[in-house]
Amino acid sequence: MRVWIFILAFLILVFTSNPAGAQSCSYTGAGDWVINATDVCADEVVNLNGNLLVESSGNLTLDNVTLMVNSTSDGSLRIENNGSLQAVNSGINSSSGFSYLFITNSGADLLLRDSGVSGVGFSSTDRWRNGLYIGSDNSEISGSTITGNYMGVVLEDIAGCTIRDSVFDTNQLYDLYLLSSENVAITNTNYTTLVRNWYLNVKVVDNQSYGVEGAYVVITDVYGSGIYSGNSLLDGSVPAQSVREILENKAGIDIVYNPYTINASKSGYYGNESSVNVTGDVSFEIVIEPENVTSNVTNISTLVITVRSPPNGSVYYKPDLVNGSFIKLEVETNINVSSCDYMLDSIVAGSLSETSPENFRAYHDVSDFTEGEYVATFLCGIDATENTTQTTFFVYPERECTSDLDCDYDEKCASDFTCEVLSCGCGYPSNHQCVSYECCEDDVCQTDEVCDLSDHTCEEVQCECGVARNHKCVFPYPDYCCTKAHCRVNQTCDVIDHRCVTQVLQVQAPESVLYGEWVRVYVGDQDNNSVSGASVIVTYSDSGNIYIFSTNVHGIADVLINESGNVQISARKADYFAGFTLVDVAPTFDWVLFSVIFGVIFVVILLPILLKKGDLLRLARFGGLGRPLKLEKTTSGKVAMLRIKNKTSENLKLLTVVDTVPSGAFIRCNLMPEIETIDRTTDRLKWTVLELKPKEEIDIEYEASGFYKGFAVEFGGKRYEG
């Protein structure tokens, strides 16, 4: 029994606990989410597929929550707060691309702290559909981002709201829209557009203050744009109008819409037109007098006063004042009047001078005024006709600025209220702050980049020759080159490996020749490439005679040896170090005379000695008086073939095969030789043959880039040339 109880408890624990990724709040993921008690959601992603309704008894806290509203069309889903809603370190967004509604009604509490709201509202005549709508005094937005909405925040009929340390960005129509809202504290918040609207309630009355029904009323702003036109109701009123006081545009020019002109007319009444400055909710009565009643109303007429200076809502700092002390007061009237007077905050008064018909002007010294807001009231009239109008302005007679916006774009407002020019160093002034350049010097860029001072960006170093190091093109190692001009005398540039190569001529010729023989001389460079047009100089050491030849396109010069003794053959050409070789020239040999003398000596002296028994046997083995070896050398292209044949009837042992090639010309051989350097122009190749049987023939084949004629085989203390 206890086992089953344990299992049942375990299953209840498993199925009632949150699986990984499930929401810890009360929303199930389907239908409306209704909050009528305290609910806390933390560290969750909540997909809202219905409405979020916080009732008057509800209290919802979103802590590090991403709330995705899945509207199926614009405004199909809403977040409506009638209780208390707090979002901290959270984001509220649209997941479908369609907008949703976000409404906080009167009496509710709203807190957005370090959070973001986007995707709210669309174009509609209902302001609560336009953006994040707040109709409650108990609201605070701090450290938050309101972006990507139709309007950022809409405040209507509230007496207090705090917005601080926040950012309003890329909202379609306005960032902040205020209607009949007071005590809205906006501090340290970035926004571009703010609209301030108020309600204007107009009522048409007669000279007995009774409402006049059916009067035709036209309301226009300072630009003549129509706000309302229609007939008054039974009590003389017209529908309350939302009129605009100002549109603040931090990216452009603020637009002030005051004063508003109200015109009322009705058959059987004298028409009337008046103006009013709307800086708060205004209830305004305009009087129209019956035509059959003698007028005793002296302040109502068709006289219209237009304030030219100061504009409503204008701000004056010391540089804005005439001569640094005076403010200009100027009005225009639509009819000739006899006088215009003014009052400033009902404290000081004066008269305006007529500068032209229907234009009056005065200058008032405000240098000793206390900083702040002032209301200028103008009273103009003639005989029994008079009218008044007001305008509001701000005076800071000792200040040049109160915020950066009062200064030029490249200035900031200092603590002493003066505009100071920004000193940006490696940067430029923009919107009253310094924006850093990517670079002003090479050291902040990568080592293969330089700072382009025309646009202060890091650009890759472009090297026609060399590599980019330490922000410039350098040669990475000695003898680096791209052209011959980078090399020293007698050097050329290997443009593939980018190295300067010393050019040295190498002369290849036989070590010994006979007098009167034509000798083929090969001239190559340090890599044994043929050099054409080189001068081949033959110098005879005994006589000092010099003969000059020239190599052809294959680097070959045929030289006639016409003196005996030691001969130096050298080669010279511009941009090359000279090369040379020594050749031994033997005189012409008289073979006929030599044969006769040798025959006599051989018969008379040598033959008796050689005819000993042992010598005869050896002579027989070696084929009589002939050579014991047959030697033959053939070349084809870069391949040489050495053929050695034993002509005797006995084994020959320890034979050394010797051949010579130009220095460095040897490439390879299947039987590697011993390589000795004779001098700077010639290498000696040696192979050892351990045994060569009677009549046996062997071949040695090797590759080289150049050859000399003949080769030799040494054995038994003798050398046999082939």
C-alpha cells in the first residue's frame, strides 16, 4: 500500500511541475489571459494568442519576460490594464507583424522600467488605437525604449505622468501625443516629435449671456487652417475641439498654432470675431448681439488683434534681446484703432506707438526681469470698439541657453548657461555632441591599414611593390625587388620570387685543345641559362694577343685556337660579373716522324724486353698491342651515355670511370657518381666499377644540362681516354 502511495505522489509531482521551457505564470497559451489577482511571470517567453486583461483587482508583474502578441490583423488583440501592470527588464512586441492595442485606463497603475514596447497602434480617429495609450495619472516610464509604433505614447486627460531616461525612436507619426494632459514630467529622454493638444470649448451667447442656437461658428488656427465649422447647439455650444498648441520637432522647426480665431454669425445678429491663445483647456464665450438691441457691449466687435512679437511660447535669452536688454512688443489690427496698450503679468504696463496704420510697436526693458514665464496682454480699441489678446513668452535675460537645443549644433550649453563650442579632438560635432571618427592617425588602424584623413576611415594599404607592414609598404627582406631598378649593379630581379639575383657569367670550354683547332665555347648565367651577345675574349698568355668573339642566341661562340701555350677564355656582358676558364693548347704533333722514331726504338730496344714469356702471355690476354677497353660516349639532349667494354680475355677489377661537366650541370643518374669540383667552371664525375668480365660491356647513363667531349677510365695505374 505504501509503495502505491509513493508512486502516486511521484506521478503527481512529475505532471504538476513545469517542464523545461514552460511558463511559470498562469497563462495557458490559448484564449484570453485574465488577471484578477496577483500574478508574477519571470524569465519566460510568453506567446499571447488572446487578449491580456488586467482587471481592477488584478496585479501582474512581468520580470525579464518577452511577451509576443500574435495579432491576426491590426488591433485584433489588446492589452487592457484596469488594475496594476508592471514590466521590468521585459519586452512587449508583435510576433505576427500586425499591430496590437495597449491601453491603460483611468485609475489603473502602469510601470515600464528598463523595458521595450513595439508594434502598438495604427491609424484611427480613436486615439486609444494610435499607440501606447495612457489615461491614468499613476503611470511611469523609465529607462525604456518605445520604438516601431504608429504613435509612441498617447496621454489623454491625465494630471500627472513621469517619463525619464528613455528613448522614443522610429515611431511612425509622433513620439509623444498629449491631449488635455498636465504635469507630464519628461526628463533625460530622447525623442523627435511631441504634440501638445488641448480642448477648446466654444459657446455662442447674446448680450444677456444666453446661449444662441444655430449660430454659424468657424474656428481657424494662426495659419488660417480650419479646425471647425458648424452651427451651435441649443445651449449655444459647439462640440469640444482638440486643438494643437505646439508641435515640437527636434529634427526641425517647432510649429506654434496660436492664436486661434473664432468667428460667430447668425441672421439678425451682429457677427463677431475674436482670438484666443490655447495653452490649456479653454472654455471661451463669444458674444453676438441682436441687431434690434442698442449695444452696450464695448469689448466685443469685429476688431482682431494679431500679435507679431513676441510669438506665443517663444523663449528669449540675452542674445535674443534687442541690445541685450529689450524685448519687442508688436501687434497688428484689422481696422484702424486709436490706441494699443499692453500689460506684462498685470505688473507693468505701457503703450505701444503707432508705426503705420494698424501697426503698433514698443520696446520694453526686461534686463532686470526674474527668469521665467510672462504673459503679455494687449488692449486695442477705437471709440466703443475694443478687444484684447494675450501671448506667453519666457525670458532668461542673463542666459545664453538653458539646454543644448538653444545652441548651435556644434555647441553645448555649459553650466553657466553659455554656449560653448565643442572641442572634439578626433571627431566632429553633431547635434551638440562629439561623434568620434574611425581614425585620425594610422596607429589606431590595423597594421596593414592607413587612416584616410579625407573621410577619417581606415583603408587597406595598397602596395604596388612590397608588403603592408606598420601602415606602409616595405620590402620584407634584403634583396626584395619588383623591378631591376630595386637591385644593385650586375643584378636582375626575379619577379616571381621577388628577389635580386646576382648575374654571373660562366664559361665552359675543353680543358685542353690542339693548336689550330676550333673550340666551341658556351657562356651561361648563374643558372646555366644561355647568354647571347656576350663578348668572348681569348687571351694568349705567352704572346699577350687578344681575340674577341661573340655568343649567338644559344650562348655559343666558336673560337679558333691559333697559338699554343696557356689560354684564358673569358666572357663579359653589361650587368653581369665576368667569368673565365683556362685552356691548355698543345702544339701540332708530327705523327709520321713520331711513328718512325717509335718503330725504331720499339724494335731495337723495347721488343726484346717485352718478348719475355710473362709479357707475351699478358700481351696475348690484352689482345696484343691494342687497347684493353673500348670506350664510347654519346649525348642526346640532356642525356649522356658512357659505354665501357672489356676487350681482353681476363677479368678487370676496380675500374674508375671519370667524366667532366660544366659546374652545376649534373642533374641525376641511376647510379650516383662521386662529384668533385675542379674549379669554378667544371665538375668531375666518378663511378667505380668493381669488376668487368672478359668481353663484358656496361653502360652508364646520366642527365646534365651541359657536357664536355670525351671521358676516361682508370685502372691498373693507367688512364684510358675515350
